[in-house]
Amino acid sequence: MIARFMKLEWKQFFRSSYWQKSIAINILMVFLGLYFIIMFLGLGLALFPMLEKYFPDTDPFVQVNNFVFYWLLGDLMMRFFLQKLPVMDVKPLLVLPLKKSKIVHYVLNKSASSFFNLLPLFAIIPFSLVLLSKDYPMAAVTVWAFSMLVFTFIINFLNFIIESKSSETEFSLLPILLLVSSLLALNQFNIISFSSMVAVSINYLVASPWGVIAPILILFAVYWVNFKMLIGKLYIDGSLKKGTKSVATNELTWTRKLGAIAPFLQLDLKLIWRNKRPRSTILMLVMSLFYGLIFYPNPTYQEMPGMLVFVGIFITGIFMINFGQFIPAWDSSYYNMLMSQNIKYKTYLDSKYKLMMASAVLLFVLSMPYVYFGWDILLIHFAAMVYNIGVNTHVLLYGGSFNRKQIALDKSAAFNYQGTGAVQWIIGFPLMALPILLFYISYKLINYEAGIATLIILGVLGMVFHRKLMKFIVQRYKKNKYAMIAAFSQSN
Amino acid sequence: MIKAINISKKYAGNTVLSIENLEIPKGQCFGLVGNNGAGKTTFFNLLLDLIQPSTGQIILNEIQVDKSEEWKSFTGSFIDESFLIGYLTPEEYFYFVGELRGMNKADIDAFLVQFTDIFNAEILGAKKYLRDLSKGNQKKVGIIAAFIGNPEVIVLDEPFASLDPTTQIRLKQLLKSVVDKQRVTLLISSHDLGHVTEVCDRIVVLEKGKIVKDLSTSTETLQELESYFTV
């Protein structure tokens, strides 16, 4: 049976048009995976000598356990942002003679073979081998390595609980950030010292191996919670739920002043406000506005203008990066209709451009209080805004013509976590890295002002040639029209 | 009004539609029948330039559909639910389509009055998003939206499927009246031979992508079709 499930998924993956178009991204993912493997291998090998060097008074095998708490929190954070929940299109399976528990067990067990569970082994095993080579007792090292593995799986399943609970809330990032930061704070200010609690427990485990049963029991408990949670979701009434509450409509009459793009702008605003997924991108804005507070008060970053450019691009561009990279996939469920309606591509794309532009200006205005940390920060924000409007918008619109992945706006949250994996972050990367690089080159070669000027000039050039660029982009969309229609009508 | 010249569609060497010559004059009600996979929807998708023809061309009122987009301003269509915007209310959807076709809110409100009995008080003012309506009601919205803006050509794929009996009868009356009064060229496909013979002046039977019958509707047509499809 498991083999049959796996065959289904294999087919879904390779037969989707998304896969066929995004080989480049898949290759990039492989490289990223290799990079992480090498990093972890290096950590595993270097950990023992490093502990010996920095903590000469304590036994490295004891000292290492003081860091396990941070390791686990880091693991949890990384998984939350990068690991996708185990997904499977369950609806067609529900009416077949299959036990529901079998489907859920399969989905959960599949997650155990995730890369994120494999990765820690690349650090744990080398470290254990180093321990053995230093004549630590075989039994103790084995128990240690084994319990680390159990912890990894606990984090794996814990993450799914957090992820699926928080995907039901409006502001999906808040729960994990609250959890991790409060644990860290409690630990930091010695209110409850989790790190030493974890260390003490592991040391105890190593000393008396029977204690290993405790983490195994915890593992079974989190697995069981996951199981209960998923089996409760194996009904389609989640997706059949009727919108019983009546909806308020807003005419958005102010958009009329904008002429031809008005109907599309209205549509986009409604799209954002009435669908959960795009709505969460709006709520991200609030978060990102405070992002500067991490960097600006810290004097070390003042010496690194490249970092400040990153913050500027991020703050003024967070909306366009999140919203723009799914143009025109947001409209995928009714793309056929748009294509047979009396619509010019130019006005359609122009409304998206204006929306992204407005977001950059608005975010710049909202970020003005950062002038408290110095006028040069405001200047960087301004340059970043101009660059975002002139360059990144066009890059995003151009990139949109390669978009082949449908977004199902109306699917319920259960078993539907599209576009929340590592790929989304990779696409955003060049949008932020390129301006930093351009700034840095002219900053190193000439001076700080030249770096700022480079960004502004590029942005202004983009705005000046807006019509030309749009013409070119519209050509791309026209050329890809049939491929996009075909891909968007594919539901997997 | 509509000319299909030597049009064909192949998928990986498999011909799914191949029509040498088909002309539909203005004001005709044109019915397309055929078993599953006969090429009905493919023909409509080609007509609306949603897929690319392998050979040939479709000309709508002197405009070749895959070369210019001018035909969109006088063509209304509803193929399936992917023509609906799920997060709009029915009214908002009608206003949106109206705006694309140069009709303002008041025009649309006046236009919708004539469909009150089809909507049956379940659609207008229900304060629900389209995605929360039943399949049948969604279909009603899509079909009515295809009539917005006085189009000269209306394309409906399987308009009668999943509608309740009352609405099927009302829809038939509506389709007949737009063809008679407004000289609209109407293209519909259907699996229901009774409905299509009742509404259409001309019926074309497709089989495996080819035209096998081209009938002018008379009293014997229904019987002829039934005997054709009885295997």
C-alpha cells in the first residue's frame, strides 16, 4: 500500500507542468542541500576541538549538551520556514476502501524521511566518531547519538503541530516567533534555565541509558497528537464549508480616479483582502517594518552599509517581493476568463505595477521614523524605494511570465500549504542580492555617495523606460499565453 | 460571422479536431453535439483563442482570433467555472465584467432586472461570494455574465448541464429570444439532444474531431440525432 501511495506522489510530482518548467530551481535546491550537508559535516568534525579550545576546564562531551537547547530551537525555526508540511491530495482517496489511519500514518512516516531529519545526522555522526576516537565509552556515545536522533524526530513532529495550528490563524508567523523568543528570553534572563535543564537531562541519559525511554515516549506523544490532528481533518467539509456569514462589500470608489486600471486595481485589492493567503502577505508588512530595529540600533551594522541597503530593499520591497512573485498566478483560477474578456494585457499588468509602486512609496513613508537613527538611513531607504520601483517591479513582472504554478485561493487551509517552502525564499534572493552587490561595487570603487547614486540612477532609468520595458514584458506574456493557460488549469 | 478554415488541433500527433470549412452566418443559433472527446470544447477554446491551432485559422467578423484581440469586445462566453472569480459577490462580478465592456453600475443594474426569475432570489443580494454558491447558481452567474455588453457572438459550453429543470426551461426561452430579437450569433454545445434541437436552427455533429452531420433543424431532426447516437 505504501508503495502505491509513493507511486501516486511520484507521478504527481513529475507530471506537473511546474516541475517541467523549474528544473533550474530544482538544481539550485540540490546545491543548497549539498552546501548544508558540507556545513554540518564541518560542524560535526570541528565541534570537539572547538569545545576543547574554548572551554578547557570542562569535558567537551558534557559541555556540548549545554548547546543542545539552542540547537533544537534553531532546528525548529529552520524547519518552520523551510520544511513543507507533509501534503497529499487526500480527497480522491477518501471514498476508496482505505483505512483513514493508513493514509495518516503514511503521510506522517513520509515526513520522517525528510532532508531536514537527515541533515542533523551529518553533524551527530562525525561528532560521535570523534568522541569514540578520543576513547569515550561506546555505550555512552551510542546513547547520546540515539537520543539526539530522537530529539530530531520530536522537533520534526512538533514543527508540524505548530505549523498547522498557526496556519489557521491570521498571522501565521506570530506563534512560532512568540514561542521561540519567549523560550530564549526566559533562558537568557535565567528565569527558567532551559539550556541547563536540557544539558542535565542529557547527561543523566548518558549515565543511565534506561532513561532513553523518556524521549521516546515524548516522540510517541507528539506523533499521536499529529495523528489525531490529521485524522480529524480527513473530511472534506473543511473545503465544503459554506460561507454562512454574509459578506460586506465595498465599492472602493476612490479607485475610479485611476482610469483604465481601476477595475483591475479593485480586483487586486479584493483579492488581497478576501483570500487568506494574499492577506497574510499584508500582515507581513507590519512585521517587516520593525525589521530595521534589529539592525539600526546596533553600531556594528553602521559600519556595514551593504547590510543597510539590504534592510532598505527589504523594508520598502517586502510587499512586492511577496505579492509580485506570484503574478499572474494569483489570478490563475480565472485566467481563462481574463484571457477571453475584453482586456488589454498592458492595462492588466499596469495595475499590478501601480499596486507594487504604491506599496513601495507607502512603506517608505511608514519607515520614515527610522530617521531617528540618522539621515543616511532615510537616504538609503529612499534609494532602495527608487530602485524597487524602477527595477524590481519590472523584474517581478517579467519573471511572472515564467509562472506556471496555479494557486488555489479558495482551498481550505487543511492539507494546502502551497508556496510556503524554500523555493519562495530563493526567488526573492536575487531581488535583494543584486542591489546590494551593485551598491557595494560602487561603494568600494568610488565612495558611499556613488553607491547610493547607482541605485537611484538605475531606479530612475527603469521609470524613464517604463513604457518600453512594459512593451517588452507584454510581448513575453503574449508569447507564453497558451502555456500559462494550460498550466493554470492544471490543479496539481 | 464566423469562419473556421482548415482548422485542426493535434496533441502529440493525435488529432483531436479537424474541420475543413465551417461557416456560421450572423444571427444563427448553432448547436454542437457529440460524445465525450468529440472536440466540442476544443473548438470553443480555439474560437476564444485559449489554445493554439495546429493548422488553419478561425475568423470572427473579419478578425483572425489568434492574430488580433479586437474580437473580444463583441464576444461573450462561458466555458466552465474557471471563468468565475470566486472571491467576488455575483453583483461585483457583473460590475467587473460590465466595466470591461463599457457598462457602468447603473447600466448593469438595469440589465440584471430582466433575469430576476432566473436568479430566483438566491443570487442577487445574497451577500455570498461566488465560491460559496452552489454549482448550479455559479453556472447561472457565468451564463448571464456572457450576455453583458450586447455581444454579437455568445459562446456557451454545455449551458444546460447542472441547472435545475425550471432554469433549463427559462434558459431555453432566453436563448431563443436573444437570437430572434437581437440577431446574436449563438454557439452552444450540449449532450441533451432535446434541448439543443429545441433552441438551435442548425446542429452539427462532431465525431472524433470531424464534422459528420450538418443539419438544419426540422421536426425530424431530434429523431435523426437519436438514431445516430443509438449504437
